[in-house]
Amino acid sequence: MMPSVTHSAGAADAALDADVVVVGAGFAGLYMLYRLRALGMRAIAFEAADDVGGTWYFNRYPGCRCDVESLMYSYSFSEELRRSWTWSERYAPQAEILAYLRHVAERFDLRRDIRFSTRVVSAVYDEGRNRWQIATDRGEQVAARFCVMASGCLSVPRKPGIPGVDSFAGEWYHTGQWPAAGVDFSGKRVGVIGTGSTGLQLIPQVAKQARHLYVFQRTPAYSLPAKNRPLGPGDSAEFNAAYGTLLETMRHSLTGTLHVMKDQSVLATAPEERERICERLWNEGGAGLMYYFNDIAVDAAANEEIARFVRRKIKETVKDPATAQALTPTEYPIGTKRICIDIDYFETYNRDNVTLVPLAHDPIEKITAHGLRTAHGHYDLDCLVFATGYDALTGALLQIDIRGAGGESLRDKWQAGPRTYLGLGTAGFPNLFLVTGPGSPSVLSNMVVSIEQHVDWIADCLKALHDRKLNRIEPRAEFEEEWMNHVNEIAGHTLFVRAASWYMGANIPGKPRVFMPYLGGVGVYRRKCAEVAADGYRGFDLASVD
Ligand code: FAD
Ligand code: N01
């Protein structure tokens, strides 16, 4: 394809023209740029941060690491890249994943097409010119035929609206915006609000430094031990030797990983055998226990058996019975909020300098200048950490004023919850693509596998349009409707809808309660997307409008 970008770098009011604008430079934006370049299309990416990395740029809190094994949580598109990188641990720490993404940016010279420290504030489709008009917070305007939102599912941190939240006079941090220089908690009284995946990674690390750590827990989490360990050269060699087969397995699996669900029900397995399997998977570490049996996500009684096993482990680990009891989740099925993978989380409560403050019977009343007041007392704090999560899946998209054909606003269209066709696009918004958008497996999967699948689908689609001399693509409303019904129907058959999770938008007051990701599985979804493409992009209107 012919390049069509004109740059006048640096000038805030410069008018730019590109084939494609990409929003974001994390795993998704970087690979999208790589594919667009290979197609000969000229793309410009905007990234709010001052470097690449996305999630792994922002989440520098102590203990942050992946919970999908590093060997799987890696790009597959370049063998050369794979062989140029060695992971040091089963679950790599944040700094190493960020270094990997920087390595990718350098190896493929991607930074030259990225405008850093620049936030896209609006994207308006100009029907007459069949172009997206993108505006940034630095005053830049770009016209592009296509726009790809690689803006992340977990990229808008959320500080809760607790009364007095802005009155705290000490240091405060949100885990999703952690200072690059790090934080020294030595000698400090630290409060952590939040016990999701982030809190569980952070708490054991802060406990090692702080004078005293208070953990304010609203809902206890189910967590499985990571059993993290260093990786030796043998691990990579073994993985690389079988790579082709392993990759195919991941791509066609339920979750984009090597966890292959057995055709075996919890309830049909004899109790002693079940115990033996659970114990083995627990000791192997990671999320394997969640994906072995085929009925945990759909059968409440089966789920309860696995939940009971995990609850027993908590009781065996935490010495103080009252603390153990408070840390034990009972109110929702295991796995219906994202399962946590931890390193010494429950053990941390055996330390003298750690106090759990269960909020169930002692709710937070307000944050004060000097700490936090609950119904039963005041906790004096020097530092407060919000591990309170994200405006997930739709947050980054709806922060941008996106307007489609006829000026329709995405915020209006999605008022009752996101609506997409395949999570890849949305009717009324031609030439707009979403990477791991709501309605795709996204956050329920190994995101790198899902990101690559989406980016490949989008890149192949752009090539197909070009080859057929077409320049406009838009999901058809009736196919979108059908897809949303399918997404909802599958979710409705599972236990996921029983938990007040961020998958449901339940962590944000006022956010519509709909189950946003697609639960049909990575492999099934991949096949459906491929069929749509092979069938001439079934469900999309294609046109040439110039
Ligand atoms: P992101 O990495 O979020 O990147 C999006 C980028 O877009 C950001 O840099 C953001 O600044 C930028 N952006 C957004 N809006 C704008 C705008 N308007 N203008 C300009 N730039 C914008 N997933 C897994 O599969 N396995 C894991 O182990 C795992 N661990 C995780 C650990 C943490 C702490 C978190 C928070 C998430 C984790 N995830 C994990 C999910 C993770 O988000 C994805 O795996 C992956 O990194 C997402 O990449 P992305 O490029 O889609 O989005
Ligand atoms: O956020 P969360 P997270 N008062 O929303 C609590 C990925 N990730 O950053 O459950 C008191 O899960 C809230 O309580 P409750 C992963 O996909 C992966 O931890 O709403 N508490 C909850 O305990 C993950 O799922 C890794 O009752 C309040 C916590 O804050 C996603 O990112 C690591 C509160 C928020 O938990 C988000 O995880 C980290 C309030 N007002 C993240 N408001 C890996 O290991 C919120 N909470 C790979």
C-alpha cells in the first residue's frame, strides 16, 4: 500500500494525515504498528505515557508481575524476537516485562511512529471524507482512514469516591499510576485499600518494609499460590523445542494458555480422587485448578467443592482463626471474580506488623487528613495505597469523545452497556476497530494471545479491503444484536453473573451491570472470527466511498 502520512513533528497545531491512527502503545498498539508497517500502511500511534509498555509502564508497584506464565505471556509473531529474549522467572516481574516491550519497540524500530505524552481526546468520523478526525490534548489534529483503539482494558485507574478521599495529608498512591522512582515504606504506617489481584501482589511486599501495614478489605479474595521459580536455560529450550504445538494449543484453548480443560466433572469425581487432583494442582501453582474440571464455572455445587478446598488452605495457612475467617471468601463462587495468583499472601497475615481490617462489619466512614476512619475506630497512617482497580473494558474508550456516522456519540450508544460485533467494532462507527474490545474474550484470556489474534484479524481485514479496492467497513446492527445476544446467553449459563465483579461493571457506581467479556473461549472465538473473514467479512457492510 502507498504511504500517506505527512509529518511535521513537534508543531502542536500541525495537521497530519495517516492511513491509520492507533491509540495506545502497550502490547496491542506495538504489534498493531508492526503489522501496519508490514502492510506498507502509514500509521501514527498516540500514547499518553512517555514510553511504550501500557500496563507494564504504569503498574510499577512492588510485587507486580504477570500471572500467566511468562513463556506464554509473550508475542508469538517473530521467532527472531522469541529467540532474542529469555525470561528469568516463571512469572516475570513488571520491570522485566516492561524491558521486553522496550526491546520489542527497539528491535522493530517502532518508536518513530509513536507520539508519546499525548492523549487522544476525541475521534470524530467525517462522513464526507470517510476519515477519522483525531484530536489530542496537545492540539494536534490527524485525519486517518482507519482508527484502531489499542487503549487497553485496564488502563483507567479508579480511586473510589470515599468521603474525604482528597483530604489525606500523607503520601498516597494508586497502584496503576505508581511512581517510576519507587516508594520507600520503611518505618511508615501504611494503609492498603483493596484486595484484588493487585492488592494480593502488593501486600506481602509492603509488609516487608512498613512499620505497620493495615489492609482494608471489603471482599475477601480466592487466591491460588503462584509457586513462582527461576527459569533456567532448560525451560526456554524445552518450550522452544515444542513451540509450534504449544502455540496451537494456546490459540485453540479456552483461555489462551496451556491449561486444557478435561472432560471431567467435579461432582462425578470421587472425593478422594478430587482431593488428590486439587492437591496436585495447588502444588503445581498458578491457575491450573480453575481449568481442570469442566463444571466449575457452570455448576454451583461443583464450584462449591473447589471453593471449599481453597478455603481450607486459607485456614491451614493463617494462624489467627479470626483473621483466617475474615480472609475466607464465601459470598461468591470461586473464579467469578478474577482468580488471584499470589506469593505468600495469606502467610503475610502471620506477621506481627500486619493487621487485617475487614470492612464487612466495620465499613470505612471517611478518609481523614491523618488516616482512615471506620465505623469502629481511626487508623493513623503515613501512606495510603489504593489498590482499587480500574474502569475496566470501556473506561479508556469512553474517556475519548468518539463520534461516528451522523455524529452519534459512543458514550450515548453504550449508555446501557457496550455493544459490539465480535468485540472488534461497533455499528454506526465505520472504520473503527477495537483491540480486545468488550464482547471478545479479552480479560478472560491470556491477553497476548488475544491481542495478537485481534491485531492479525484487523491487519488482514485492512489488506482485504485494499485488495478489493474498498475503504469503508462497518458492523451491521443486526449482526451486532445477534452477537450481543450470544455473549449474554453464554454468560447467563455460567456462575459469572452471580458476582459483583468488574467484568460486570459492578466496581463503578452507576456503570451498567452487563457481563462484558465473551465467555465462549479463545479457540471458539478465534474460529468464529476466522469464519466471518473467510465469508467476505460476514456481518459487516463494505464499501468504496471515494
Ligand atoms: P495497555 O497495556 O493497557 O495499553 C494501553 C495504552 O493505551 C496505555 O499505555 C494507555 O496510556 C494508552 N491510552 C489509553 N487511552 C489513551 C488515549 N486516549 N490517548 C493516548 N493513549 C491512551 N493479562 C494477562 O493476560 N496476563 C497477565 O498476567 C496480566 N497481568 C496484569 C497485571 C496487571 C497489574 C494489570 C493491570 C493487568 C494485567 N493483565 C494481564 C492485563 C493487561 O492489561 C494485558 O495483558 C495487556 O498488557 C494489555 O495490553 P494493551 O496494549 O491492550 O493495553
Ligand atoms: O482491581 P480489582 P485490581 N472501599 O477491581 C476494593 C488485572 N491484574 O487492580 O471486591 C473498599 O480486582 C475492591 O473490593 P470489592 C486482573 O485482571 C492482574 O486488583 O469491590 N474497597 C477490590 O478488593 C485484575 O482482575 C494481575 O469489594 C474497595 C479491590 O479494591 C485486574 O487487573 C495483577 C473500594 C479492587 O480489585 C484488576 O485488579 C494485578 C472501596 N470504596 C491486576 N473500591 C496479575 O497478577 C474498591 N475496593 C496478573
